[in-house]
Amino acid sequence: MNLQPLDLIPMWFFFPLIAVVSMLAVEGGYRFGRWRVQGNVAEKDASLDAMVASVLGLLGFMLAFTFSMAAARYDARRQAVFEEANSIGTTYLRARLLPEPQRSKIADLLRQYTENRVQLGAQARIDELVTQSGVFHDQLWSQSVAAVEQDPRSIMTNLFLQSLNETIDLHNKRVFVGLQSRIPITIWFALFSLTLFGMSSVGYQAGMNSPRRSPEMPVLALAFAGVLFLNVDLDRPQEGLLRVSQQPMIDLLKTMNNVP
């Protein structure tokens, strides 16, 4: 898997961590603003409001940009599962037209391979399952070579080879978009830095304008923490709440098991 430094933080711990850090940033900015007021340091409300609005606007843009990247990768992972399920299903149907004993052996290998693809959507044993996929590819190709040697001119065998080759290619695509295509750590660093700076600016503005803390300050911090959590969840394909459904693979496996 393509592990990043952020992957060391458990998914369940991310939201409370971001929420607490954001509220601490707001509180720190508020206290700094009150300290400047007590020191008789005044700032024009118009200029301060404009600067805080600019920071929050830039933070909103960065959140939208990151969310767009994460959502695009989520859609690509979902599409990869659907395309791979269709390709395996086509390969399975064409395998039933091959001569024996390759027909039975390949059909059994494809059933096991589909089980492997279903489990690939789970959190554990990712590297092991990817390695097993390569073993299945070698075994399927060996049986295909044997079928070709029996009848090199068979049209059905050639069609089967095309489907099998597409299935192997889609495996590589699914591994790339599902496990290796992640949001760069530089973008995460910029986003978290802007979040801290934006929350501090909100607190500073409140401290300069009012001696009392507004109840909206923690609400704003929680709202930004929630959006950040969604971005992180979308970027982690093997954990969290927003996982790609493996239903196309599950339905395909049920169909295979129902075929005599």
C-alpha cells in the first residue's frame, strides 16, 4: 500500500483530534486578541474583517480543492470495481466454451480469484491479497496456454485470451486507483496549516471585538473539522465510513457459485 504519515493516525481519532486542535487555535487567537485590546492596541474593524474573510475564503477554496481530488479518486475506485467485475464475468462466460480439462480448471480459478477481489475491499491483508492475485494470474495464463496448444486456431480461445488480458490489466488499474493514488502529503500540510491559521484568525477577530466568547466559535471549529474528516475519509480506501461497495463482485461471485 501507499502509506503516508497521516495513515499513522487512526481514522476514529481523526475527527476529535482536528476538532480539539481547531478549538485550541480559536481560543489561542481569542486570547491574543484580548491581550492586544488590554494593551490599548486598536485595529480598524473593516481591515480586520477583510483579512479574516480572505483567510477563510482561501481555506474554503483549499477545502473544496482537496474534496474534489478525494471525490474524484473515490469515483475512480468505484468505477474500477464495476469494470473489473464485468471483465471477470465476461472471462468466466468465455471460459465455459474452452475444451476440458482447461474449462473446469479455469472456472474454478476464476471463482477463487473473484473471492480474492471481494476481500481486497476489506481493511486487512491488502499486500497478501495483491500478491495472491499475481499467483492467480500466472495460473490462469498457464491454463490458457494449454488451451491454445490444443487448438491454436480456435476463435473462442482467442476471445477468452482477450478477456483474460483485460482482466489482468484492470487488476493493475484497481491497485493503482484504489491503493496508490492518494492526495499528496504537501496538500494535506497546506490544508491543515490554513485551517489552524483560519481558526486563529476567527478567534483573534472575536477577541478584538468582544470581551465575551461567542458560542459560534466552537461550532465553526467543529464544522471545519467535519469537512476535513470527510476529506481524510475519502482519501483512505480501506478504512473509514466512505468505502467503495464491493456489491458488483459479490453479485458476480453468487452467479458463479450458482452455475453447475
